[in-house]
Amino acid sequence: MSMFGGGFGGFNPGGRPSMGAAGRKGNGLPFAGIPPDLAEGVAKLEAREPGHGDPQAPFDPVADTGRKVTLLRLVIGRKGLLVAALLAILVETLLLQAGPYLVQVGIDHGIAARNVTVLSVATGAFVAAVLLTGLATAVRMRQSGRLAASATRDLRIRIFAHLQRMSLDYYTSEKAGVTMTRMTSDVESLQSLLADGFAQFVIQALTMVVVTGVLFHYNAGLAVITLLLVVPPLLLASLWFRRAADQGYNRQRDAIATMFADLSESLNGVRVVTAHNRQDRNIVAHREVVGGYRDANDFTGRINAVYGPGTSVIGLLGMAALLLIGGRMVLRGELSIGELTAFVLYLNAFFQPVQQLVQLYTQYQQARAAVGKINGLLGTPSTIVQRPSATDLPPVRGEIVFSDVTFAYVPGRPVLSGVNLHIAPGETVACVGPTGAGKSTLAKLVTRLYDPTAGAILIDGYDLRDVTLASLRRQIGVVPQEPFLFAGTLRDNIAFARPTTTDAEVWAAVDAVGLRDLVERSPEGLLTPLHERGQSVSSGERQLLALARAFLAEPRVVVLDEATSSLDLNTELRVEAALDRLLQGRTAILVAHRLSTAMRADRIIVVDNHQILETGTHTELLSANGPYAHMYATWSSHSTP
């Protein structure tokens, strides 16, 4: 805002590092500690660092505020920062409007009266107002920035915690890029609004109120005539812009989410894209997605191009009318030249906030659309809900019972129907059957990644829905078909379920699955960092790391979903030897395509047509000459040289 338009422009703006596991450096050596001569300085630095919450805060799988996110709720809980920011805004606004009044005083009582003292005082007051405005702006920016950072930090944590509570069906139906947009672009829109947009909105709104009062103070009749000429068309234009902007910015948020989703999918599947030479077609497809985002931006640009210049024209026409009417009043002696000058400057100060509010409303609409998307995510319930009355599952022996279990991923299309199964403590059961028969579904139900549509699953007589999720999953170890490795060291990934475990226990797990060669040839041993998703090791080594992770967790029940599907013969033999040690004394469910793995189980169940067709040992099933015998005959014919 210009100093001659009611302000003194130029002041408006357009953690603690972690030491890692045990504080080790990249060379694998332990952190030696802070030298004594630097300790005092480090202590002072840490004292100035902001807090980031309790690092030991437990995760609650049930609790959530349940309240929708609103801009008011984001700031109302931080009353100290909010009050400080509002006070700074009020002071800044009043100081911004001192300029035209001091100009009027300088003209009427200094220049016209040939009084150098008054002119000097008015000039000095003008300079002081500029300096104080700068100070108030700095305080306002500091407080509003802290307010925005604090509010969006808590919002990010709330979104992340909600995502941690969501069940698997959410992630199978929602694209990863869309979910990432909620945490990145949408939250950033809110932070931008709270950091500067909120303060600017209050400043400009207060400016219009203050200027209106000043105009009526100078000359009520002239103020009424001027405002009647400009306010009605401004109101009509603003109502049109609001309706069009609501549509445009919602469309824009959807388009950017689609763009992120397509980018995420292409990057995650880059190996498949390269292998099948899909680069050109993917570029064409992404061009269409980006084009949709461009079209959404074009739409919002068009409505801004109409509204912005339109309000400028209305303001300039109003100022022309003011000069004509006010000039005639000066000629008649009804108004001084200084008062007319101040009136023109204040009127200009009245219209400049309108231009600012156009931009701020654009920013507000982006944030409003982002709030809608975030509330849509937070309002999506998890299908796996821990009951408030759930109790901790005590140490179990490992008896598992499926009681008339029916399950469907899609309503009306059951994958399992009326399944009854009893697994004794310490028994190893292998599930075999054609692809899509429901073998992996059985494993997911045991770990309560899904709940049965009908029936119940019990461990040691406890219904899985009646115990806490944490106590259940502490006693169940899972090795998925496609093991996931996190960014971090080999040790971090092996000790994922027990991060406080000792190095000796980690090495025991490494030896149990035959990973010592991998660890010893790695540059930094257990502290060797892995690339994203474990791309720096082979698929077989990723599976071995997942087995070591399960071994170290010491579960009472083990679920292995095609755990040897990606291993070569030599590695498979090493893993099977490790499995014998892992499964000893534990209940295990093996989902197996390779019958060589299934034959090692105490019992084999054949799953097909939504149910268990037969069950028994390898020898018993061969003697029954049923589906398993036919599967075995087919497998033998293809595996025999």
C-alpha cells in the first residue's frame, strides 16, 4: 500500500537435528559426545530450539477429535499467539492510515498558513509513523508465522495419525498421490493463508472500516455520494466472483490431486514402464492430466482477470466523481484543499484494500477447497475399529479358530463363505489352491487387516474384535509376499518390530536366516543404509530381511504369505532351514504356491470356491485322490526333469 494511498508500503511480504540410531555417524563409528568447550554453547542453542511434542507419546488407535477442520478452529486454540497477532495488526492498520491525515495537516496548517513549525512536526510525525509501521509489521509477521506453523504442525500430525488408523481397503481404493496431496499441497495452502493471508485480510478489512469513518468525519454528504456510486457495483461484482471462485478452486484442488496421483504411480512403477517401453505413452497420458490442471488454472485466471480490472475501473470512476464534486466544494469554500487532498487519499486507501482482498479471496478459496478435501479424508472412517471396551490380549498359546467365517471385499461377491477351521497351538498349516481362491485373505483375517463379513475368528478363545490391536499384533509375525523395506539401515529394518533390541539379538536373527554374507560384505555392516524400498538389495535378500524381522519379533503366531515365492532354489533351502527354527513351538499359517513348502507343514488345507475343500497331511490328501492330489500330480510333472 502506498503511503499516499493510506499506508507506508514496503513492509508486507510477498528442529533440532537427530543423531539417528545411537547417534552414529555415516562412517559407522559411534558418536563420541560433545567436546567440553562446546557444551555451554550447545546448551544455549538447545534452549532456544522450539519443542516438538513428547517423542514418547503413544499412538491411540481409537481416539480422534471427530471435529471438522475449520480456519477458526486452527487458530482459536492458540490464544496467546492469536491475541499478539491481532494487537500488532490493529496497531499496524491505525499507523497505516496516519499518512493522509498528516498530509492534510501539513497542507492546511503548514504550507497554507506558512507555518514552518507545523510543517516540520507533520513531517517528523510522518517519518515516525513509517518507522513504527515497520516495527508493527515485523511483530505481526513473526506472530502470524508462528501461529500458522503451530496450527499446521498439529494438523499434519492429525492427518498422519488418521492415515495410520485407516484399514487396508482405504489404501486399495485411494491413489497414493491423492493421499499425499492432502498432506502436502492442501496443508501448505492453509499455512500460506494463516501465515500472511489471514493478517492481510484483517488489515484490509479494518482499513476499509477506518477509512469509511474518516471520510464521514471530513464530509458526510460527500462520503455518502461517493460510496453510493461505488459500493453497489463492487458488491455485485464480488458476489459473482465468489460463486465462480467456489467452482474454480474446487476444480483446481481435484486436478492437482489427480496430477500427483499419476506422477506417484509412474515413479513407483518406473521399472515396469521401462521394461515395457511405455515412456512415450506415459508422457502422453501425463500431458492430458497436466492439461486438466492447466485448464483449471485458466478458469480461475479468467475470473480474476475480469474481477480485478473491473474493481479498478469502478474505483477510478468513483475518484473522478469525487474530484468533480469535491473540487466544486473547494471553490465554494465548503472544503479546504488539504481536506480534499486527504479525502482523495483516503478514498484511494478505500479501494486499494479491494484489490488486495481480490488476491486474498483467491488465496482463501484455495485454502477453503483444501479444508474441504482434508475434512473428506478425516471424515472417512476405518473399517477396522478398536472397540472402546477392547482388552489386552494376554500371552497366547496360538489356538486359532475360524467359526463360520464369510468375507467379501465387494458386497455381494464373497471370497470366503462359511469357513470353519481349527488350528491347534504350535501347528503349522499350509494353505494351497488356485490364484484368487482366498488363501491370502485367510492370512489377512488372522492379522485383522480385515474383519469378517460374518462369523468370528478367535485366538485362544478371544474374538479378535474384542482385543486391542496393539496386543494382538505384538503376538503375530507377518512376512508378506512383497516385503517392504524402509529408508534406513539394515539394522533399522531388521529391528523394525523391536527397535530397542540389542546388536547380539540382531546378529542372531541375521544368522538364523543366513544373511551374514550380505551384512559382512556391506560397506558399513548393520549400519549400511538401504535405498528407498530396498532397491539396493535383491528381491531374495529383501525377503530374507523380512524373515529376519519376523524372527526378531518373537511372535506366538506366524503368517507367511508366499514367503518363498521370490527366492531361487539355493536361497529357498536356506530360508526353509531358517523357517524350521522360526516356526518351532509357534502356530503358523503358510500361504504357499510351491507345494514343496506346503509339504513341510503339519497339515495342508485346499482353498477354492470360497471354502475349504479338503484338509489333511500330504500323505492323507494324496490318498484321498482329491483336488490336492491333482495339484500335486501337475506340479510333479512340471518339476521332474
